[in-house]
Amino acid sequence: MNSSLRSKAIGSLMGAAVGDAIGGATEGRSTEEILARYNGYVEGIVDYYLPDWRTAKPMSPYYKGDGHVTDDTLMTNLLVDVYASKRRHLTAFDIAEDLVPRMMHQRTWIPELEKETVAILRVFLAEKWLVTRLHYGHIDPREAGVGNIVNCGAAMYMAPVGIANAGHPQGAYAEAIDIAGAHQSSYGREAAAVFAAAVAEAMSCSATVDSVLAAALECAHDGTRTAIDAVLAAAVPGEDWRAAIPVLRAAITPYDTVGEHYALPAQDSRRPSRLRSIEELPVALGFLKVTRGAAREGILAATNYGRDSDSIATMVGALAGALGGEAAVPAEWVERVGEASRLDLRATGSTMAGVAEEIYASDAALFAHRHNVFSALIQPAGN
């Protein structure tokens, strides 16, 4: 197997999982609250913001922090399992026929619950929608996402689509826009596709931070594109990420529907719109630019940004890991998160690298066939 492909695939999914685990501790909090709780900026793996996690939030008694991955990684790993099973490009029907049954029946260790069970018992309400609509409602998978709250639920686990389409952002966008339609609509679906496109570009050996950002902008539409453009305009490469936090927050605010109080979303939040965007993807791209693609700094920036910090850190980690390969993700974080979450953080990336090779070979064969067919079509008549 090509070593660059394997290293970049491992780096991407490893970076995503590490970002998820570190960012999870501060999810839902403001930067000011984070500074007060941890006596300064978070600089690595920390314990949960809520010490009494078992009873503080009865509806979601999750043990975040201490290197525990969240549902971002659980869903990412399930999507990798689907790719490993199908060994080809995926469609919305594969989400209904393969991913949803895995959510319902495939047992795995859930770090935040401290037990082995099925993912449906951990994922957020927007992800439970997949089971409700596809398994119980039998909705056409291509449009089942309509009606769901519009958020980053689909975007957070789309990195494997970028790996499957390594070097082809437009192909990653098209595949992700299809499969994300089973889960999300509007700018939630758009962000999933743009994130996949950015990962696909980052997988290229010649990729740079600038080329990744350019690929995201080239593929993005409507409010998602405008929001990315605004955040990137405000992001200064090499600036201290601590100083960049309020700057990027101010840049995304006109497009973010949730509002300033993350735990108390505005009345019109998470509704479809041609003008709005999820917050997570543009901010993740902004931090990628500020930190010049450095995984450690990008993950810490997202973690201390707060709000939906685990998903922002997941996206930054996936992109930085794809750009720099396995070595780009701090080894001490990889070891601690792997141990705390009972995960082999190299396994999923290695699996996706193998699947990506098979997909590319299939694509090449299909294009060779089309080339032959088209060549015959354009021959002068009588030849």
C-alpha cells in the first residue's frame, strides 16, 4: 500500500478522534467559562467541565473529557465500517441499509457511558433522526434529512468520504451531498459535503493549507460559502490562536443561527436557510489557516473556542492530520485517547486507505471503459 496514502488516512481519522476527545471536555461553554474552570487555557487532555457528570445533566449523563471520544468519532467509525463492508463509493441507500442497522445493533465501547452498548443510545437527537426516519419511517434515503434540525451532525463524520475520494474534492463533495441527504438538509448537508471536499484535497501529496481552503470555497454554495469567505478573511496566518478566538467568533456570528448563548438557542436556530451556515466548519477552516495546519495548535484553538468545540476540533484535526500525516498528531495525545477510549486510532485510517485504493482502481477501470466508448462515439462516420 502507498505509504503516503496510509499515513494521511491514519493522520486524518486519528486527528479527528483526538480533536473530538480533547474538545469534548469544553463543549457548550464560552471561552470565558473555560478559562475560569481550568484556570487558564486548556493545553491538552483535561477532565470534564462538570465534575458531577453522572447527575448534572440527567438527559445526557456523559463522561466527557479525560480522553473520551464522543459521538463524532462513534459515527465516523461506523461510516468506516460501512466503507469496509461495501468497498466502493457509497450512496444514501447505504446509509439506510447499512449504517442505520449498525447504529441499532452493533455493540461497541462507549467511553462517555463507560459501557459497551449500541451507538443509538449515545448519539444526539439529530442523529437518532436517522433511525426514526429510515428504519421506522421508511423514508426515501435521498430526502430523509428534510425536517431534521439543521446542524453539524452529518458534517462531523464525513472525513472518511474525503479519504475515499483522495485528491478529488469535487467527487468527495458529490458523494457526501448524496449520503448526507439521508441525515441533513440545507446548510447542514452542504457543510458535510464541503468538509469532505476539504479532506479530499488535504489527502493530496501536494496539498497545502491554502489549497485546502481554496477547495472548500470552490465547492461551497450559498451561506456556507459566504460564511467561510468571511471567516477566512478575518483569519491571520501565524496569529496566536488565543487572539484569533474572538475574531473568528465575530466573523461567523452573522451566519450562525444558534446565537450567543449556546445552551439557549435562538427561536429561529437550526432551521433551513439559503443565507446561513453551521458555525463549526467555517471556524475550523479559520483555525486551520491561523495555525498554518498545525494539528496541536488547531485542536487547542477549537477546544478553547468552546461552543460546539468537539466538532470544530474534530474537523481541524481531520484536516491537519490529512495534511501532515500520522506524525502530525501529537503522539502523547494519541496514546492517551486510545487508551481512555479503548480504540486503536490507527485501525480506521488504515482500513480507509485500503478501501480508497480499491475505489480508485474501480474508478480507473470505469473511466477507461468510458474513454473507449467515447472515443468510438467521436470517430468520423464510416471509420
